[in-house]
Amino acid sequence: MTRQTQQVYLIRHGETEWSVSGQHTGITDIPLTENGRKVAKLLEPVLAKETFALVLTSPLARARKTCELAGLGERAGIDCDLVEWNYGAYEGLTPGQIHAQAPGWMLFTDGCPGGESPEQVGTRVDRVIARVRMVEGHVALFAHGHIFRVFAARWLGLPAPAGCHFLLDTATLNILSYYRGIPAVKRWNAMLMPQGNVNEAEPRKLPHM
């Protein structure tokens, strides 16, 4: 397999109570909901059709459990660079609560007081990308929404703040690859249906804001 045919699967963890409520969940180690576990299980027959040379997961329980339910837990290594954005003082707060304190705040440009800046997250992501690109074969990564949005941006050679353009829901399948040797997005924010496969994955409809 050449670098041009490598596919990198980004799998965001399943639903948690805080993802439902809209609270920023960085380093707080909360579990999946029952629905989160059920949806994560839908990934198993899809990923079973693929051969992965490397499987990595964030150390946080919600990502590790998603990896386990998807059938790749025994093969997965822990990579601390895949941990979610450290939200610092904004941990556990909703966007509305944050904007009440800091009108106009935006994570991807402003970062978090007492937490990480976009550039710091980008540095972590760059280390993972370098590791992935050394691998001969497909790669599966299990992690979190905001760090994967930065990952997509950096994969394409864009600055970390460009992650704001990649909306991402829980338990979705995303595939990065190459087009004629140029880093590209093959699939993004795809929700899987029961007994589905990669070709049957459908984009999740986002709510109106």
C-alpha cells in the first residue's frame, strides 16, 4: 500500500450526557450513555470489513469504550495526543454560559483560559499525523469532536483554527485520504445505519442553528 491509498478513519466517541446537554467535555472522564453505547456498536460490522495497520485511541473512557464496542479495543494503543481539547475554566460549561462571560468567544480562535490554545492543540495533532503517515496501511483513530476537527484542518495543511469549518457529531465515521497524492477528505460526519457499510453511510442531518 502506498501513501496515496492510505485511509485514516476518525471515529468520534458515542453520546455522553454532556454531549446531549451541550457542555464542553474536555478532560472530564464521563461514560457513554446507553444510547451512545448502542450507536457505537453499529460501527463494529463496518470496521470489521477493513484491515487496519494501526489503531489508536484517546486515553479517555468515552473514546476507549467506543473503540471496544466497535470491535477494535484489543488492538488499540493509547495515544495521549488524542485527548480532547483542554477547556480549562470553560470545562463543563455550555456555549451560552461561556458567551455570557465572554461575548463573541470562539474556541477555534480564542482557546480557553487555563486550558489550551488552538496552536497547542494543533501541535498535538501534528504529532499524531506524523505518526499516522509513517504507517503502511489504513489507520483507525478514536477520539473527540474538537480535536478531530483540528485534525481534519491540519491533515489538509490548514491552520488549526480552520477546524471551525468541520462540524462533527458523536459516533460518526470520517475518512481522510489522498487525491493524486494531495491530502483530502473522503467522508465526513457520516452516521451509520444498522447492518450498514461504509458505502451505505449517510451524512447526519444537522439541526438548524
